[in-house]
Amino acid sequence: MSDRISAFAHGLVDTHCHLDAREFDRDRDEVVRMATEAGVKTIVVPAIGRQNFALVADVCQRYPACIAAYGIHPLFVAQAVPSDLDLLREIVAGSAPLAIGEIGLDFFVQSPDIERQEYYFVEQLKIARDHDLPVILHVRRAIDAVLKHLRRITVRGGIAHAFNGSRQQAEMLIGLGFKLGFGGAMTFERALRIRELARTLPLDAVVLETDAPDIPPAWVGEGRNSPVELPHIAAVLADLRSEDVGTVAEMTTINAIRALPRLG
């Protein structure tokens, strides 16, 4: 199947959506239905740690549009223990997930435990490497540190979720086989750096995401984000780039499939 045919079959891909979150408990069926009807045919649901591995699996079993990734998020390593890595290895060996994620480093938080974050990040990179899986990265104020580890432990690329780094850092990640995720933050006019990157990076390096229920786009305000917003986010990207929205939608879906081959 060609990339173009595969993109048509998949529609839009929300490459990052925490559909298992409690914010969706009251109307998850409706959220998925509305997103699917809006053209969002695939929703990637990344785990954040052992505490929600089962929830993510349940959501992805209930909804054919959803596909799981499993990992330990850097903001949840304080609750993690080494046996969680053993469980992750068992899941990977038994279910062949889409990717290892969401994993990474977050130095934005106050007094981050850098050593602990790096231990779990490195161990999960090794799991991805050993099973030839892509990774879904969470990175805040830590791109250079993430790049250091990615150069030492070679993985098959993946997605740098909610990218907010420099042009040089973007190009380094792209060179390592990563696509860059853009979503709600890009829709704010004051987000000058993100919008400039979204406008000028090669389109074949960009994927779309919502990070729902978080990072709502400008028109949602303080409300809950949802995968149904993805077509509007795609339209914002097309407007920034002065390109046809259909072209942007098709290309970002192709990019998602290239970054996460099991989507195809």
C-alpha cells in the first residue's frame, strides 16, 4: 500500500491524545464518535506509567480508532520502581505496541530529579532499541539532554511531542529520524517561535496532535481539549504555511505513518 493510499484510509491522525484520562469518563463514547465523524480516524493514546497501562489498553480495545503506546512519563518517575520496566518489557514482548511512550525528560518542573528521570528514560530507550520500536518523546527545557541520550542509544526515531525548541534543535531531531508534533500551542498568535517553526519547517517533518485533554487551542480557552479539535488545528497549520488544508492533512498523516509504522 502506498503512503498516499494509506493516508486516505487513515484520515487525520491525532498522534498524542490521553483519551484514558478521567476528564473523558463522562462522555468518552461521544468524544470518539465526534472525532471520527470529523475525520480523525486514528488516535494515538500514550501511557504515562504503570498506573494507567491497563486503562490505556482498555480504551484501545474498546475503540477501533485508538492505538496504544506504553511508557513511563518523566513527571511520573517519582512513583515508578524498576519492576515497572520489567512490566513494560512484558507488554512490549506480548502485544507489540505502536511505540514506547510517552517518555523523555522534563526539567521545567521545580527541582527535577534529573538522575531519576534520566535512568528511566535511558532504560526505556534501550527497550525501544531492543524491540526496534519508535518512541514518543516528552521534552521540556531538556532537549539537549534528550539529544545526548538519543545519540548514545540509537532508536528508530518517532515523534517529539509538543515541540517547543529552537530551529537547530528541531533539525537535530529530524536528523535522528523524528517528526515534530504541533497542536494547540501553535494556535495562539503570541506563540511566535512555535508558529514560525510550524510555518518554515519542511512539511514532511510535521505531525498533528491535540494532547487532549491538555493544551487546548485558542478557541477552546480554559476548557477541555478533545481530538475533535484536530481538523481545526490542521487548518491553522495550513493557514500559517499558506498551503491547502487537504495537502497539510494528507502529508501530516503520511508523516505519522512514517514515524509510527504500525499505524500503517
